[in-house]
Amino acid sequence: MEEEQQGIRTEICSSGKEKPKSDQLEFGTIFTDHMFMMDYTADKGWHDPRIVPYEPLNIEPSAMVFHYGQSVFEGMKAYLTSDGDAQLFRPQRNFSRMNHSNSRLCIPPIDEAFALKALKQLVGLEKDWIPEAEGTSLYIRPFIISTEAFLGVAPSSHYKFIIILSPVGAYYKEGINPVKIAVEHDYVRTVKGGTGEAKTGGNYAASLKAQEMAAEGIAQVLWLDGVERKYIEEVGSMNVFFKIDGTVVTPALNGSILEGVTRNSVIQLLKYWNVPVEERKLSMEEVIQAHKDGKLEEAFGAGTAAVISPIGELVRGEKHIEINEGNTGAIAKRLYDTLTGIQYGKIEDPFDWVEKVKDLKQTTLKASG
């Protein structure tokens, strides 16, 4: 069945997949019935927006993305409230960041307002895929890949913009419980002037070796700057914060750190609560000294996938730095409760971060039938 809604062609799949039970959810292994797609060519620009059944892509083996890595992606979530409503958390900021990444990777910009409209239609159509259990959500992965069949090193003239959806449980099996993080000292992820502040696949490919070599029980790797190897940058999938002597400190954006949406939300919340917060250069030695002086009170990561992930221990070679006796700190817990409370509609949203989504499933079926 096919129809057009607000300029977006919609093809409804004939039979839906069986939806998983909430207690069977892992992160990013199951995908919904439909996906959004749009194409770009140099002569037409972005065109043919459509919602179609989720299926394999048909692209040439010579597509440039396979050879030169010209791609960007985003990560966000849809949440189900106790009233059964679907809502998004700051999606405009994600699409704005996607265009920032596009600029760095020489990918044509998308219309952010149209991308949000398309996302709302897709999520509205797939609303019954949003799991209801505590801590679960519908993960949203928008991405753009270069598809021109050409083996020359140059920006592609053809692209696909795709959004897929996946019902998920917790990113870390520990949930809100503290995780163990290893400080990386052999490898670097990126440097200022590189692609660190863009959300592109190559950054994550560059991080895999360190994660693979980390000891068992290590949840993530903490990256230091690529030049002096002394200043803290970010964790593999999160920005990072340290509470030192009453002040929350996070590394300043320096051209090699991703500007996280959750990072920005955390900073706004801390200022709203009148908790001292600083964005500045932060060396690993300063953190170690603060721990020795008894002033390192908390550490936590912040990102879309895990929301807030307390850090209970830093591992640097043979040195183990236990933080807050391995317990979740008060600030991390308050941030987690507040952010998830806003996301799931349990508490007031004083920042207008939430974007409501209409349930389009029944409307679409009636129109098609």
C-alpha cells in the first residue's frame, strides 16, 4: 500500500515483524518495519523522500563510502510516556550537528526542518515499536552515505540519507551502576583539525583497537589528546565529566571533541541548579592529584545511548583509581533522574526540549484501506 503524506511517499509493508519482549532487548540488534530514505544527486539536490519497508540496500560495490569513508550519522531516541504518547528529545540539535558533520565531510546539507518532519512521520508510523518497560526506548539512527560508483578520491556526487529505528534496552549492562573505564595511552582517536568534532564512522573505527585490547571488565576507553597525550577528551561513546572539590569540570570543545547533545543538556541543568560547572582543559594528572587529595568526588559519562553513566573506577596501566568508593554519585544520579524524567514525560520540561510525535499508524492504515 502506498500513499503520500506531506510530500513524503509512504509504502506500508504487507506484514509486520514480531515485536520483541522488553526483557529480551539488547542494544541495536532489532529493527522496525519501516525506514526513511532520500536521495541526492548533483543535478536534482535532495529528492524522492520516502518511507519504505526496512530492507537491504542495493548499491554498487564501487560506491565511494566503501572506499573513502564519506559518511556521517546521528543517534537519538523516541520515548513512550505513561499516557502512551511518543516524544523526542532535542532532535533539532541532532540535525543541526549532522549538518556540521556534513560540512566537514563535504556532504551536501540537509533541510533540518524537513528532516525533523520526516523523522516524526516515521516514528509516528512505528509508534507501537516503542517499548514500554522502564529504561527502554526506540533508538533512532539517521545517517548519510556516499553512493557514487567512482574510485577517484573526491567528494561523491550521489548520497543516500536514511533513518532506521531500533527498540533498545540499556546501552551498558550495568545501567546506572558505575562502570570501569581504561585510560588509553598508546593510541589516539583524532586531533584538532581532524574529524573528531564530526560524527563520522572513521572516528569510531579508529577507536576499536584500543577497546579490543582493553582488559576484561572495561566498559569503555577514555581518550587523551592526540598531541601531548595528557589532556582528557572523551570516552568512546560519551562526553565525560568530573566533580572536583565541588565543581563539575568537562573538557572544553577544542576541535577534536564531539559536541554532545546530552553534554549540552547536562551543562544547562547544572547551571539551572546553580552547581558550579567549567568547560576547560583538564589533564589526567589533575584528576590523579585530585584523587590523591580526596577532592575527586564523582565522574560520569553523558551520551544519548546511556544518558548518564557513572564511572566507578579509572584504570591507567597498573594504577586503579576508585571514585566515590565505586558508587553512583549524587550529581550523576540527579542528572540521570532529571534527564530521563523529562524524556519520559514524568517531570516538567523547563527548557522546551521535548518534541511530541503524533501517532500516524491508525491514520495511515485507514487512509491506505
